[in-house]
Amino acid sequence: MNNFSIGIELDNAGKLERAGSHWRSAVSKRIYADDDVLQANHKHDHPGTLPGGWHEYSEAQLDAVSQVGLLLMQKYALKDVLGHEDIAPGRKSDPGPAFPMASYRARLMGRADDAIELYATSAALNVRAGPGTEFAALPGSPLPAGVKVALLEQQGVWWRVDVLDTVNGVMDLVGWCHSRFLSKV
């Protein structure tokens, strides 16, 4: 696809490894604060994989990539927006779960089918590292009733959501929950 695509490079450490009480880049060995790390599974992880740490993208990066993306869409009338992980699964993992690809794609493509759907929890609800009860509940769980979430992805009755509020002291919570406990807003 390289002959027919345009890549936008963002500076991001990607998947991090746990080093005692810190998160560390496997490549640079740089240490990252918990506030700069999202604990989540990659969409290509195998079931049962424990969530890993992923370096968060800054607001400045997300704003800049949105502006560049809009300009590229206007200039070249691009047909779609993909990540490396979509082109070479298993070999590439970027941009990873810390990048809001669904909302970015919807913003650039202006497609109603990519628009983020909003839901609210109808009962106390665990957010899990993967699509099933065999996956660990993530920090911040359980969410109380009435918490708003954005739907990112579906695997049967299990939905990957972005929690839109700070809950139980945790912000930027992204994970999987059972759709039975979500109501459309």
C-alpha cells in the first residue's frame, strides 16, 4: 500500500513494559509516569492476554494530526484512514489502543457510520481488559450507573468503550464491557 498511501508519523513510545512501579519504553528505556500511560489490550491481542501499558498521545499531537489529516483529505480526496496495525497486523502495532482511531476516522471522513455512539451505564459495570469475563477488571471498575461511554468497537455482546468521565479517580479508561448494561444516550 505504500505506493498508494500517505503516512503521518507521531512520536510515541507505543507499548511499554512494567519496570517495578514504573512504565518503561523497551527501546529507549525511558520511564513514563502512570498519568502518561493507558492500560489496555491491543485489538490484535489474543484472548486472555493481560492488558499492557501504552504511551498516551498528547492533546497537542492529536490536534496536530487532525489538522494535517484534514488538509490531506482536502488535497487528495483520500478514501480511508488506517493505522499500521491494520495494514500489517502482527508486524506493526501502531498507533495502538491509546490513539482514538474511531473518532479520528469519523472526523476526517465525515461518515455517519463511523460516528461515535454514546451510551450510559444502567448498573454498576466492570470495564475489562478484553471481551469476556475471563479478562481482568481494569482500575476504575466498577463504573456506577449513569456514566457516559463512547462505543469504539463490538465483538458480539462485548463492546469496547471509552469512558468519558473520570471515575473512581481514573480518567482515560478504555476497555471492554457487556452491552446488556449499556443504554443509548
